[in-house]
Amino acid sequence: MKAIDLVSKTEELISPGISACVGCNVELSLRVVMRVLGPNTILAVPPGCMGGVGVVGWDMKSGAKVPVFFPLLDNPASMLAGIKLHYDRLGEDVNVVAFAGDGATVDAGFQCLSGAAERGDKIIYICYDNEGYMNTGYQRSGSTTKGAWTSTTPVNKEGIGGKMQNKKDFPMIMAMHDIPYMATANPAYVQDMVNKIEKAKQVDNGLAYIHIFNPCITGWGVKSEESIEVARLAVQSNFAPLYEVENGNFKLNMNPRNPKPVKEYLQKIKKFSHLTDEDIEELQADTDKKWNRLVNLASL
Amino acid sequence: MKFKSKYIVPVGADGIYEIDTGKWRTERPVMDKDKCIECGICAMYCPVFSIIKEDEKYIITYDYCKGCGICVHECPKDAIDMIPEEGK
Ligand SMILES: Cc1ncc(C[n+]2csc(CCOP(=O)(O)OP(=O)(O)O)c2C)c(N)n1
Ligand code: SF4
Ligand code: SF4
Ligand code: SF4
Ligand SMILES: [Mg+2]
């Protein structure tokens, strides 16, 4: 499927009016994901922005045109594993899919996701990583970048503060589960995202995991019109590389010849506005180290 | 309680929940067809899928467009402008 044809050749399966922030690229990602997956899909959206903006619906109304669950923050993967088994037993082939935030994925729901990955449950698990518990007021998560302002890692008037720990390298953690398919994605690279959802859909021998990097307009302080540009800069600077791991083989999907300085990405985001040159150098060094590790894995 | 679904999980009995996000707009994107090359990039990045393709031409619809300005920013031909919404 060509990304440019999504709008004319696929069906919209999410309510046309959901209350995601103006310019939210998670909304874009969810619509793309569902357009590619199609109507033969059962969706689970745990508490978080996408649940909160109405994708699971309110009262007796649904926010999606496919069956959609509202699992707990801590159990989307195990709930879907059971649902998938039920349909396997009936002999019905249906995409069973989680669209979950980073809080639900890298922190709260990790043990059940890890279990499903290890057992080889045939579900598609998509994490939208907006680097924090955004729906409840922008708290830090294990996926928040070091140094970032969040409501639980405040910054004082002298510019001291921000998160003190590193971002969990979650795509790598999932890759190391030796699942059949693991990929990173980004809303600025829609064709790449479409290809990866199509691949995940084909997997029939275990769990497929996709990690989407989604800069958050409201929680990070990004201009709504720059929503896609900031996401693109994260790839162009190697801060959030695009890669996939198929049956243990790493492949880079984007290998910028002249990567931009991470500073160009950081500068567009208010949550990093207090960072000193040294802080930025540290993030650059960390980015370089992780990128080199990835290049090495891809050359094996 | 009646649910519409061939699956064991429900789809809303009372239909689809939606809100008028078009009312949020303070500015509206307007396309200049003299500059537009019909590349579709604006439509691909619109988070609301408000830009549709009709008779091989891209057009902006306003029922749900939130006025984010992504289409303006991403258009390679500068063919879209934001103009203030009346009364806002
Ligand atoms: C066990 C548990 N703790 C706390 C909450 C409250 N809660 C609801 S949504 C949410 C944020 C989830 O963050 P994330 O999964 O990253 O999604 P986002 O809001 O960023 O879209 C929290 C903490 C909850 N629902 N369950
Ligand atoms: S808080 Fe961030 S992720 Fe949540 S709806 Fe708003 S822009 Fe999207
Ligand atoms: S991005 Fe610009 S040139 Fe391309 S279809 Fe949209 S308005 Fe036309
Ligand atoms: S302003 Fe935003 S919501 Fe409106 S058409 Fe452009 S991209 Fe879509
Ligand atoms: Mg989050």
C-alpha cells in the first residue's frame, strides 16, 4: 500500500472527531495504523491519551468502527492473548491489536507484554511513545528522555531539574525477546510505517511489536504545525532511529549520510529549553553510542 | 443491551462517539490551486484525515479540521495558507 493512497483507498475506522490536541501526531499514527489493518481487527486501547480522547467511546457509543476494548494500564497484552486464543480455537483469523502508550507499555504493562512475547502469543502490540504519562498531566515515565522537564521532574528558575535517569531503550528490549518482528516507526515517515504494519499483519508465529516515536504537542511544548517536523528531526539526528528486526536480523530503514546534530531536534522542544551545552553534549554522546551499537547489530 | 459486532466484543450500541472538532479552529487552511501540484503530502500528514481526494484533486474539508497548520507547514509548494476564522 502506498502511503499517499491511504486517504483515497482505505477506510477510516476511527471516529472522525476525537478530542486529541490540535496537531497530535498520535492521532495521525492511530488513523494510519487502523487504515492499514482494516476492519478485520479487534483493538485494545488502555487508559492514556488515545483512550481519553474518545477512541474507546463513552457510555454506549464507541470511538472506533471495530470492536474496541479499554483494558487496564497494566494488562493489555495478556487480555489480548486470551482473545486471540479464543478466535484461534474458532478457526477465525482476526488481527488482535493493542495501541498503547509508553506508560502502559514500558512501565505498567511490561510484565504482561514480556510474557506474551515470550509465549509467542499472536498479537500485534503497538506502543505510541510520547515519553510520559500525558493523559494524566505529563508525568515522567521510563521512556522519558534524560534531562526533560515533566510535571514530576520540575525545573527551577535557575534551570536546575529535569529527569535524572536515561530513557529505557524499549525497542531493543523487545527485540531481545527474540520475537518474529520488532520495528520502530515515526509519523514523519508514513510509508515506512505502512510497510511495517503490513509486515506485522503477516506474522503468524508469535508477537509483532511496533514502537512509534510520537513527539507530544502539549506535554513537550511543540508548535502544532511543527508536529511532523520535530518527529522527522528525531530520525534525521539518529535520536530515534528507524529500524526493524525480523527473526533476529537487524536492518536500518534510514541511515542519514550526514546526521543532524541532536541539538537541532532538542531546540524545537520546550521541555528541553533549560538544558545546558553540557547536557546537550551528553545527549549527543548517548545518541552516538546507541546509534553505533545499532549499526554494529545491523552489520552482523 | 444490544451490541453490533460479529465478535464477542462490542461495538457501541448507540453508534459512534464523535465531537465537532471543526469548532475548535481559530484559523482555517485554504489551498491555492494555482500553486498546488496534487502531490497529496498535506493529506498524508493531516492528523484528522480532513484533506480528501476527489476527481484526482485534493480538497480540504472543514467539518473536523482542527486548524493545526501541519498541512501548511508540510506542503512543498507553499500552496496552503492559514486565514483567521471569522469571529475568533
Ligand atoms: C495502574 C494504573 N495507574 C494509574 C492509572 C492512571 N492513568 C490513566 S492514563 C495514565 C497515563 C498513561 O500513560 P501512557 O500509557 O504513556 O499514555 P499517554 O497518556 O501518554 O497517552 C495514567 C497514569 C491507571 N489507569 N492505572
Ligand atoms: S497530550 Fe500529547 S499525545 Fe496526548 S493528545 Fe495531546 S498532543 Fe496528543
Ligand atoms: S501538499 Fe501542497 S502541493 Fe501537495 S497536494 Fe497538498 S496543497 Fe497541493
Ligand atoms: S489544519 Fe491540520 S487538521 Fe486542518 S486540514 Fe490542515 S493538517 Fe488537517
Ligand atoms: Mg505516554
